[in-house]
Amino acid sequence: MAGDFPAATLDQWRTLVGPVLRRSGLDPDTADPVESLLRTTTYDGFDIEPLYPPRPTGRDGRPIGGPWWLLQHIDEPDPAAANRAILTDLEGGVSAVWLCLGAGALPIGGLAQALDGVLLELAPVVLDAGPEYEPAARRLIALLADRGLDPAELQGNLGADPLGFTARTGESAALPLAARLAAEVAASHPRLRTLVVDGLPFHQAGGSDGQELGAALAAGVEYLRALTDAGLSAPKAAAQLDFRYAATADQFLTIAKLRAARRLWSRIGAVVDAPWSARLHAVTSPAMLTRRDPWVNLLRGTVACFAASAGGADAITVLPFDAAIGRSDAFARRLARNTASLLRDEAHIARVLDPAAGSGYVESLTDALAEAAWAWFQEIEAAGGLAAALRSGLVADRLAETAAERLRRIATRSDPITGVSEFPFLNEIPVHRPPLPARPSGGLPRIRYAEPYEALRDRSDAAATRPVVFLATLGPVAAHGARASFATNLWNSGGIETVNPGAVADVAASFRDSGAELACICAAPGLATEDIAQVAKALRAAGARKIWLADKESTVDTVDGYVYPGGDALSVLAETLDLAGVP
């Protein structure tokens, strides 16, 4: 269709984008080229441009795409309840079961009861038993034998991940035991896998996409060495591994991450003469989930699931919207599996092979992520491998640097969190769930991006009365409205109410009537500094203990501080709660 129209040029785009930038408060005349004003930088340090030309795709390994498992996570400790949840999920369209066992989850002895009535020849099981992977694996293998199932046809994964356990807990785990188990399983159950290379511990510690990829690549290589030492050939060793990655609401980075993961592992496979055999399991990011306004998590999960499929995942888990709050209820689990079912079976997103191929944006992201991940992988290898890098603190220190930068962006709302740091709903009805048992910890931290704001909201909600900031709006609504909306959004994100009486003749009297002790002046751009100063003096005389001005450029000596886009919102909110006497 585009062939019937003259080709657009970059210079035409630059001319057209100029007025749009000016309306957004940016001056295109100060930038050469103009697109540098729209350039962003990822946590891996490479730039994302606002515009990319099409380019050929770089395919590696087998074609990306096709049907994927809908893999539901089960963390119910009661065997009977777990069995009900599993059967309900399978009847609701789930392809396979991801079953959590051990401390705080299902007892290994309850595995048979939990899987009662499950057709294991049709519904693969993926285990997650932490350090107890060996007894859990043997219990499942015995159960399969008791049912007389053909070992050659059974699929799934026994969930051994010693390095992932070390990352999460800081405790050492022996690789030879997992390798011996894998060699035994490969001989008796050729389609059943033993090891999972889990990138989630690195993602949940605040790491970047490249750091998650590089660490997982290092873990995979370390597992390959242990498996070949146990007597497996390189192809059979590679066939014992599944990879697990986080899928986030940044759909393009998620697509590129999974494409890069496939490319990187194909490169390792070429070196050791092992054809592509890995499965990619994408899990919607636990770090991006919120406890506040958790219904927005439905949107995050939908975008992440779409991106995981477009990126070529072989299995996808959509976490329930209430997973950050506690134990998910049946309704939340149904929504999670139906999100994936709708995208896969009704929207048919799995029918297109590598739908992002040829996109200049996605191809460039894939290349950049692969390069960043490979550099990090090489650094880990130079440090002696992932186990040594975890022991030395190299991995923790590098992830902590990224997490600190992430917190800075979250604090300034340059990484917005809808429903939490942006567009918060002060009068939301809380969602309550039974708490989850504590899982093993002690290694890399588990971070949720919304936690700093949610802690402030919790603090405000616990106060006898909600803190209030009075908004003194000056000038016509069309002129000051943007700043008043910004201020309202800012303080609401910390659970702090705002009072906006609109244009009033006597601002001081209106402030006294509001009962507030804190104020923010939201003046129309261009309003004289002297006029703003007079209003500040009137508010001070009326009892205002702290006065902010919603502006970045003005210098008014009668105000106490400034709030503006890009400022440290978390510091302003914490200071406000302190001034209001909230414990």
C-alpha cells in the first residue's frame, strides 16, 4: 500500500516534529539533530532512538514463534487445595503446571494427592522445589512409573536450579548432584528435562535486561560444563535445560530480550556443537506488580504476555493481578489464564513466526541487548563463572548499581507506575488476600518497583487523618491547570490529599478555611514573580508552615521549595508526611 505514495524523508519528519516538541515545552532549535530530544537511555546504557528505518532480520536458531504452553503457577501448600486449583486450571485451558514444593509451599509428600486425576501424559509438570529438587524429582518419577506411563513420551522439567537457589539465598548448592540426576533422567526419560536456568533472581534484584540475560547465559554454560562432566554429550546436556525470563510491560524490550536470548544460546550451541533445543519460559514480571490499584496489573500482564509470544517464548506464565498482595484467589487465577488463552487462541498471536522481524526498532534492540548481555557474560566468566561471581559479590554489586539508578528514575517519575506514581486513586477499595508463607531468602534482594510509593501510601493511610496540601491556583484554568494537575498527581501518589478551591478572591481566607497547614502555588506560566511572592506572603500570614511553588525556573524567595516534573517526588512526599506529623 505504501508504494502508491512518495517516500517520506527524515528531514520532513524533523520539520513536523518541531511544533509538537514546542507544545511539550522542548525547544527543537537547541538540539542538533532534533531527535536527540526524544532519545532515551536503557538501564544497559545504550540509547533508544525515536525513529528507526526498516532493516533485514537476523535469524538465529529455529524459527521464533508457534504454539506455546500456557503454564500456570501453583503455590498452594495444601495438597487438596492444590489439586482443586490444578484441575480447575487444566479445565480452563492451561497446558502445563508449574508446581512449587518445599518450604512454604506444597510438601513433597503431597505431590501424589495434588496431581490426583491429572493426565500427566497430556499435561506436563514443571517442578520448583528449591534445594529439595532431588527428592521432589524422584517422587514425581515414581508417580509416573506407578501410573504405567511411557517414559519416552513424558515432558516437563524437574526444576533443579542450584545456581538460582544460590542467587536467591546466598547458600551454596552442589552442581554435581543435579548433573548426576540429569544424566540419569536423560537415559530413562529422554523428553523430560532436569534443569532450569532462571533469570528471575537477577531481574527481581533490580537488574537490567542485559544483566538478566548475561547471568542466565553464564548459568547455562556452567550447567553445560557440569552435565558434560557427568558423562552427557553436549547435545544431550543442552537438551536438559530450560530458560526462564521475566516479561515486562515494556513490550519492545521484552520482545528483544527473548529474541536475544535465543540468539545468545544459539551462539553457545554452535561452539559446543549442540543444535538448538532450549525452551524459553517467560513469566510476567513479579517486580512490576503493584499492591495499590492492582487491577492495572491486568493490563501489565496482557502487554507482557503479548510481548513474550511475539518474542518467541515456548511457555508463558501470566501471574495473577493480586500476586503481590498474597495468595491469589480463584477469580484472579481465572483472569490470568484467560488473558493468555485469549491472546493465544482468539487473537492468534502465536500463529505468526517472528512477527517483529524486519522492524528496525526491534532488530536494533535485539542487537544491543545481545551485545550488552554478552559483555556481562564474559565478565562473569572472567571472574570464574556465575557461582564464583555470586560468592565474590560481583553480581550483587553490579545489580545494586542498576537498582539504584532504577530507584532514581522511579523517584523522579521518569519511570512512571500507573495507578501508583501516576494517576493514583486515593479512594480505592483495598484488595485483601491471605499472606503467602515466607520463601527462602538471604541472597539477592527481591524488589518491586512500586514499593517506595506504596510504603508512603501505607504510612498516610495509617494516620488518624489524611494529610492535606492546599493548591493556590493563580491565573486562568487553561494556564495553570497543567501545574495543578501535576501537583495533585504528585501528592496523591503518597496518599496525600490536595484541596483546590479554584480561582478565589482571597487565597489566604480560602487556605484558612481548608484546614491545611501546607500549600503549593500553581501559577500560570509567565505570571509576575512579584504577584507569586505576594500570594506566598499571604499564605504564610494565614499559617502555612511550608509553601512550594509548582515551577522549575522561577526564583521566588518567599517560597520554601519547588516541585516540577523530573524532581525527586519521593523526597517531597516523605517531607510532606514528616511535616504533617505522620509517624
